[in-house]
Amino acid sequence: MQFTQKTVQCISPSGLHRMAYTEWGAPDNPRVLVCVHGLTRNARDFDDLARALSAHYRVVCPDVVGRGRSGRLRDPAHYGVPQYVADMVTLIARLNVDSVHWVGTSLGGLIGMALAAQENSPIRRLILNDVGPLITVDSLKRIGAYVGLDPTWATFGEAQAYVRLISAPFGDLDEAQWHHLTESSIGQRADGRWGFLYDPRIAMPFKATFSEQDIDLWPFYQAIRCPTLAIRGAESDLLTRETWLQMGECGPRAELAEIPGVGHAPMFLTQGQIDIARNFLLAA
């Protein structure tokens, strides 16, 4: 099963932009699964999960604006969850469906949580992958240390070594998996060097609002009414075990799953991780 590459036109206060997405499975399948990646990642992170679920769903994986094949915003101040949620509403309208299931990793989970918290939300089943309603200051400092940097490398091998370094919390992946995660997130530039496929200006609003304290999003989580699964990497610094356990006790009372040997964040590249998502999504 192979994907098709599509785009949808969205709007921000500073003008129009294109959001790219991959689509897997039958285009007329009314069951739609939207998979949204983390802060500096891209739609291709979900290739294995999408391939596994494409017999059951029309699987749609967007590149959040400023990442991957999507356009860049004219004003970087608009790189934030409100803009991303608006873009996803536009995407769902393009798909011409009334409801979707949702898998969101890190930032993708925050976007899903914000959309699921809305009255009359189209999200009917939600997976929050290593993210929750409390974002720790330690994880924000770690992310802030590399987001917005624009390193380049002379060779693909140098780029892959860097990706493995900053993404070590993804867990014990094999060479083919690291190659895929690198290949999908970098591109060769006009001068022949390799660099990331994201706008480094996404860091500007992130760093401008950083206040040396945890981010509390519990009111959004409490407003969610759809069935929810909270997945945690057992070594995660972004989703603490305390917060994860609390997610099972309030709001949508999420089902809980924890993945050993992984930090922030599980990437659905192993059969065991794919099965956790599959079993929850197809239980509906």
C-alpha cells in the first residue's frame, strides 16, 4: 500500500498557505484517521502505522504548517496551536467527513486535545501519544535547546548521526528506521549541504512564551468527552508518570498504556506499538 501526496489551502492572519498531507487507503472510506506529528517532525513519521491501518481507515497525515512539504507562514508569530487547529478544521472540511479518529504525537496531541475540547468537535476517538495536560519545564528546556537551530551537514551520514543524537529518546531503533526518520526530515539545499525540512522560525513564539514553569492545560483535557488513550514512553520527561496516571482519573478518563525503553516519544515503528494504537482505535 502506497500513499498519495496532496495539499489543502489554509489561511492565517498574514495570508494563505498550503498544508501538505499524505493519504493512505481507499479515498471513499468514510472512516478517517488523522495522524499529526511532533514539533519538528513530519507526516512521514506515520508511514508504518498508516500502512498497517489503511485497510480499515482512510489515513491522513498532515505536515503541520512550517514543516515538511507544507508552506511557511509569513508571520512566525502565528506558529502556535490556535493556527494549527484552524488548519486541521480546514483539512477535515476538505476530506468531506463529519467525524475522525485522531492520533497525535507531542504537538500533534496538543492540537488534538485542543480540537477535541471544543463543543461539537469532529474527533470521536483520540490517542494522545506522550503528551498530556501538563508540560514539564524540564522538557521545555530540552526542546528549547535545539528547536530553531538550523544546522547543515556535508553528507547524509552526518545528518543521520545528528538525528540519532537528538532523537535518542525514540528508543532502540534499527538502521532502516533511523534512515527513514532522517530521510523524511531533511533535504539537500542549493549549496549541496543537507538541512532540516522545517522553518526554524517556529521557535520564535515557542521561546517568546517560555516562562520557566510548567504549562497547565488541564481545563482543555477536562473538556474532552470522546474515548481517549494516553500512551506514555516509560522514560519520558514531557509526560510524567504522575500526570499520565491522573489522566486516567479525570476528564475523559483515558485508557493508559506505557511503553518501556522509550522516552519522548514512541514512534509507532514496532509491531507492539502499532498494536496498542490499532486495538484502541478499532474497538469502536
